[in-house]
Amino acid sequence: MKLSEFKKAIRSAGTVQFQTPDGADVPDHFHITEAGLTTKHFIDCGGSVRKNLSVSMQLWTAEDYDHRLSAEKLLGILQKADPLLGNSDLDVEIEYQSDTIGRYGVEFEDARFQLVSKQTDCLAKEACGITPADGKLQNEKWIKLLLYVLPEADAVDL
């Protein structure tokens, strides 16, 4: 979800509610402890330099059960973050504690924000010899390397 869509959803909902990917509600007394720009500048396994920018917010719950974050207050927090975000309409990511800090995408459904699990992926499949159609290694040198490392493997399985 882009930041503009996120703000529009906040205005239309009137209340701010989040739900985790497993269907559990984030407690109503959550706080937004951070809102800002996250920059990930890296090199992928194929040697390409990449840069990803996103708007990130951290949800946190404490023992103050009477706390409620209103839609207006959340919009105000985002407005304070505008100098960091610039005029970019970036994807929104939410950090929320589970067994570790999880980073989620977000969608708006049934008047609440749904935290959506993110998946890892190879960004340079062609450099690794992996075809998108079947996800199997197609490059002969990789197959030879894997057979060397895993001599019990069968090339047919690769």
C-alpha cells in the first residue's frame, strides 16, 4: 500500500485498527513509536546495486490500556514525518513484535489495516541460473557445484 492510500484509508475509517497475518487483532492500546523513511542500499547476488525506500512505522503495545491512537493523531504523526519522506508516494511497511521484530506490508480491508507477511526472493534469478517458470537451477556450473557440495544429490532432482 502506498502512503497516499494509507492516509486515505485512515481518513475513511475514522478509527485505526490493525490485524496480524494470523487474524489476531493488534491491541487497541498500541502506539506508533516510529514513523519515517527506511533506506535499504545493497548489492544483490547478481552484482547489481539496488536501493529500496519505504515509509516505515513501528507498532508497539505497553501496559497503558486506556491509550487509543485516533485517526487524527496518526495523520498528525505522519505530517510531522513529511520532511523525512519528501513528496514520494512510497510503500508503507509496518514493524510489529512477534517472536522477533517482523516487517509487514499493509492492506486495508473491512475498515481495518491488515498486516501482510512479506517473502524473501532472489532478485537476480537470471544470474543464478534460476528460471521463474519452475524455480530450478538451469545453469550447468551451479549444478556441478551443488553435486560437488552434496555428492548424494542427483542432478535430476536439481
